[in-house]
Amino acid sequence: MSLLTCPLAGLILHHEHYGSHLDKSGKTICEILEKKNFEQADVTLAENWTPLIMDGYPTVAEYINPELNELSDLDSYTYDQQWFAEHVRTSQYCLQIVKCNNLMCCTAPRSSYFQFVPTRFLADPIPLSQTHGGVKASERSDFERHLFPPLSIQLHLSRGLLPRSTRVFKALNYDLYNPSVQSELIGRICKCCNLYFASKVMLQESYRREFKLRRWTADNHKLQKMLDDFRGEVSTEEVINFKDTMDKVLGTVLVK
């Protein structure tokens, strides 16, 4: 990211390039003008990044008008949600973005990271203590006394070592032993995918996208049933025209 910030040194992005879209209170009063001003800022950024060469590859930076974007809303909702679940793990003080093993999605790894961390994501830090019953994970209290083993040991810990207080979590998270967020752990877990999010804002965004995706899927199932009922009663061309019309209707619903 440092390579992208260097060309921005001294660059000023004027938020009123085409005129002010804000009132005296700083609230938007003209959305059309607001979009034009932000478009100009995006174009300026693209022009400054285009000459860059990173890792021997040219940088392709271009402003894309959202209204003319070929990627449908459904594709973006599905892709964002699936990509995030596969590649990202968030916590209060740590953000992990890791390549997947699908070469159709990510390029082949250039380091030996996956040989040392076969789970892809760093193991959740769990403190250990020696008890009369053997080695056990410490309770989620007395945080000052916790001792964390090295990563090589963390990667091989079994869930059976964990105390009962952790059984409420279907999937562990990196903040499990973070003392500053203990009261917020449950409220940050998505009930749809069991992923842990570093903030409730991210969690709400996940719910919003999941809702829109599921709503489209339900509508699509109804559409498919209607199409199946129509087969044999109308020509193939009429079925295709009907499906295209419904796709546009569903697309409009998603945009709204």
C-alpha cells in the first residue's frame, strides 16, 4: 500500500470540483452533484496511480461508473460475501487476508507460509497452564497470568483443552482471550455463517448482504418453478423471453 500512497503526497482532492453539494450543516442537498464530485476525485486517483509499476507489473487504474458496471448486484453481493468468508478473518487488533488454494481465484503462493500454517489463518491465541489433570487451556479470567505458547504449538491444540465457557462458540475466534472485548464476543458472531467480525458495523453489513442474497434465491426458486410449469404449454422462445423479463425485475428489486 505504501507504493500507492507515494503518488498522493501533496495531492489535494477537491470535494467541490463541480460546485458544493452540501448545505451549511454539511449535509448533502444534491446527490447528482455529489456523485459528480466524487467521480472527479476517483478519476484523479486513477490518473495518479496508472503510471506506477509494482513488482514489475503495470498498474491499471480506472474509474468505473457504478450505473454502467457490468457486474450485477447479485454477483457483487454473492462474490463479496463468499470471498470474505474464504479469505478474511478479523479481530480487534488483527486483520488476516490470506490466499485460498483455488488457483482460479488466487495466484499460487510465493512463500512457504502454507507449509508452516496449513490452516491458512493464524491459530487463535490460547493460553495454557499445567494442572493436576495435565495441560489445559486457561479460563477466560485472570488475564494477567496467561501464558501463550508459540505458534508451532498453537497450531496443534485440540478443542478438548478449552474450558466449558468456550462451548457457546461454534467456531473459535482470535479475540477469544482478549480481555477488552469479552462482553462483546457473542454479539459479534454472525448467526448465518458463524464468522466473527471485529465490529458490529461489519456484522450488520454481513446480515444485509445475506438477506438480499437469500431473498433473491427464494425469488429465483419461485421463478424456476413457474418456468417448469410453463414448459410444454408455451414455446422455448416465449420461456426465454419470460425469464429475461423476470431477471430484469429481480435486478430492479435488488437495486432498490
